Amino acid sequence: MGRFKPAGAGWWVCISAVLLSAVIAVIDASAAARGARRSQARVVRLSLPEAISIALNRNLRMSDARLAVEEKEHERRSAFSDFFPSLNVQYLAAGYRYRQPGNIGAFAIAHDSRRSVAVINDPTPVFSSYPYRIDPYRTFTLVGTLTQPVYSGGRLLNNYKYAKLGVDYSAIQYEVDQQDLTLEVNEAYYQMVQAKKLLIVAEQSIVALQSLRNQTLEFYKAGVVPKVDVLATEGQLAQARIQKTQALTDIEKNRAQLNYLLRYPQETNLEVDIDIEFEPAPYSIPAIYEIAAANRLEIRQANISVAQALALVRSSQADLIPSVTLQFQGSRTNDDWNPFDHEAINSWRIDGIFTWAFDMFRSRETVKARRASYGRAFVARAQLVEGIMNEVKQAYLDMKRSERDIADNKKAVEFRSENFRINKERYNEQVATYTEVLDAQRELSQAEGDYYTSLIDYRINRAVLERRMGTIRMGAN
């Protein structure tokens, strides 16, 4: 019974290894087919500055931000137009049906209110006989009214200030969107580089394991090692192929993300330059806080929000005091449709309008509400500054951690590489066990993957820190 279980376990291990190898072979075949189709397309190779420049020029997020700035500019011009006089033109047509000559006789005795002729003592008609110069019961009037605000208590001025600040806010938001998009391109670009590096590690591991498997197979045929060593090699080789498949998938996913950010067709064969040389960052504490305070665009936006809230307070205060408006009105009246006829009558008037509206508590409460909003804008700005400083510190710590990891992982690669070489030589001399060789090879692959991951993490974390400080580089500058 004790000998049956190991035999059964070995049988199932063999079947599992064969099935896993078959599945991985199918996946590799499909990946190779996709790669073959992609290789037929034109290869587009970009550096990171080129990718950022293309994204900033083509991404629809930037188009939307530009339209937002244009929208706010039109609103500013609309508010500016309130300082100038406004012209209102009206064309009025009026007819008094009961006062027309044909109806006077029909409604003469209908009712006292309808009388047009005195019928008791004086037979003389109340109204003059026709023809009139201008028929008073059928008029067509063209009226032009010119209105000029003289004093509004500061409402027009503060409304214009609010609209102008909105233009500045949208312009800064355009730059904020540029920085956010730049960071996204950095992340997608370097994650694709990382996937390519991990693919190289997986391929090197597969080559090393295949060589080790062939050697172990020869030892097995010579009766030096048991079959379980061959099966163990096949299992670890299958794991390496799984890592390769995962790296290929990550490459395709990050390529798709880059194509999306650059607005390229999804099947574009986009390639990136693999440049991950380590370059120490010149940032330190407390200089990073000063850089963020001077360059972070969101702080400038918060200052604009405070100024806008103050403009709304002063605009609402204008409802508590009177306003003065100057109005000039001219009209020309005729008894047919053409008011420009030579028989038409001209008239004009100039009005000075003094307005002071009282609406109980509405205006006062509106002012108080705007003052509360003004206070909230102050609090929001303080919270934003504190949050930015926290983000800067967190990003700085992540960058320094990945920077230290680079040196440690580089040493680990050197140690693991030497350890694998020594164990392989000892195994060839039948001094070391097969398990020791497999463990050394697995640790070497893990160390290489960690080293490349730390290099990419450093690049990404540095870009995140620069974004948090507002100094991230955009385009090929």
C-alpha cells in the first residue's frame, strides 16, 4: 500500500504535466498567430517624449478642455457686453374694431359704452369726420428703446470678474489635464517596457530549463537520476511558459492602452524604446514642498475659486442698494403697415429710472449664503494644500523605496546568478541535488524580474512625484 500511493502520484503528475504543456502550447500558438498578424502591419516605434506629444495633440480629453476654455471665453464676452447700452426694437400693430368707420352706425344704439354719436341733444358726432391724417383706431408703430445702465451697485463689474476668472480657471484646467494625461502615458509606456523585460526573463528561464531538462533526461536514461526529476523540470518549465504567456498578455494590454491614449487604431503595431537606465533624482525634503507650492496648478485654481466666491458675494450685495438706468425711446406711428411713410408721426422720450427693490429677507439671506460659500472656498483651499503636501510626501517615499530596491535587487541578481552557476556545475558533477539546481534557477528568474520591476517602479514613481509637484515633463521638451 505504501508503494502504490507514490506510483499513483507519479502517474498523475506525469498526466498533469503533459496536459499543462499541451494547454500552454495552444496558448503560445495563438499568441504566435497574433504576433504574426501584428508583424504584418507597419511598426510604429515611439520614444516616451514622442508618445506624450502625440497624446497631447490627439487625445479627445485635450479637445474637450480646449472647448471648455472657449466656452468660458464666450461667457466672459457676454458679461462684458452688459456694460454697453442695449437696443430693443419693437413693431406694434393695433386695431380698434368697434371704432372703425364701417362699425359706427351698426353699434350706435347698441349700448351706452358703444355710442359713437350723441343722439339726445347734440346730433354732432363725438369723433371728427374722416379722413384723418393718421387713423387713431388703426396704428402701426415702430419703437426703438436704448437702455444704458448707469449704476448697478457693482453687480455688472463683479459678474464680469466672475466670468473672467472662469476663463483663467478653465485655462489652468487645460494644463492640469495635460499633466494628468502625461502621467497616464508614462505609466502605460513603462508598464509595457516592464512586460517586455519580464518576457525576456521568462524566455531566458525557458531556455535554461529546457537545457536542464535535456541534461536531466540524459541522466535519467543513464539511470543516474529518478524520473521524478524529469517531471519536476517539466513542471517548472510549464510555469516559465505561463509567465511568458502572462508577459505577452501584459504587453498587448499596455499596447492597447497606449493606442487608446494616442488615439491610434487598436491593432496598431506600437513599439516602445526600452530605456530603463537608472538616473538618481535630485529631489529632497523639504525642497519638494516648496516646489509643489510654487508649481502645483490646483493651488492656483483654488485661489481663483476664492476670488470667484468673493465676486459672487459682492454681486449679491448689489441687490440691497438702488440702481440707476438711463433709457431713451423713440417711435414712429402710422395707420398702415409702413411706419416710414411720410405721413407717419415721430415721438421720443428720455427716462431716468431709479430702482430700489425690497423683497423682505431674500436678498439679505442670499448675501449670507454667498458669504458662507466664500468661507467654504477658504477651507477647501487649505484642505487642498494640505492634501497636496501629503501626496508629495507619499510619492517621495515610494520613489525612494524603489530607488533603494534597485541597488538591492541588482546585488541579488549577481548573487543568484553565481549561485545558479555553482549549483549547476555541482549537479553536473553529481555533488548537488536536482532540487537545489531548480531552486537556484527559480530564484535567479525571480531576482531578475524583481530588478526590472524596481527599475520600472522607480521611473513610474518619479513621474508620479513630478506630477504631484506640478513639474512633470510634457512632450519632447
